[in-house]
Amino acid sequence: KQLLLRIALDDKNRERAIQWYDFKNQFNKEDLTYSNEFAHLIMEEFPDRSISIWVKLAIDQIERTSNEGYEEGGKFLSKVKKLLVSLDRKGEWDSISERIGKEYKRKRNFMAILKMIG
């Protein structure tokens, strides 16, 4: 299943990638590399799905409770912000940022990263 997903991603075949990604994730926790690459592949056609994936990946990284995890989480959130702003949906980014900020307000190092993202 991973090989088929890898082939679809390499071929930039959105339909097959969606099919194999969904099938793979019925059984496994989302894989960081595949999920990020998948979100990039589909972001123009399915921006909401990409946003959902990146937010989930960000939260998974933040919950690692390490500076490295906070930085990785910040990278995913930056992608969310960039995509939402490009879609003229900055208000949604503000809501996501506020919700995540409230949830992880005790993680000072992460909060500094979130503040830098804006």
C-alpha cells in the first residue's frame, strides 16, 4: 500500500494518491512524510483537506513536547496560514491560531513560534 501511494505521489496522480492515502490511513496513523507530500499534491484541488492534514500533523508534532516538535509543528501551521491567506480566508487562520494557542498556551517555546507565524 505504501509503495502504491509512493508511485502515485511520484507520478503526481491525484486520484490514485487520494485512493491509496485513504486506504492506507484506514489502518495506520498518518505518516508524516506521506501526509505532508499528499497535502501538497492536493492543495489546489482540495485545500480544506490539505489544511486539515497539516493542522493534524502540527498538533501531533506539538504534542511531542520538544523544541524540535514545536518547530516542526510551526512549519505545518505556516503552510496552513499561507494557503488560507492565498484563498482570502485569513479569518479562518485567525480562528485556528487562536484555538491552538489556547490549547497549548502553557508551552512557552511553542507559543513563541506561533507568535512569529502571526
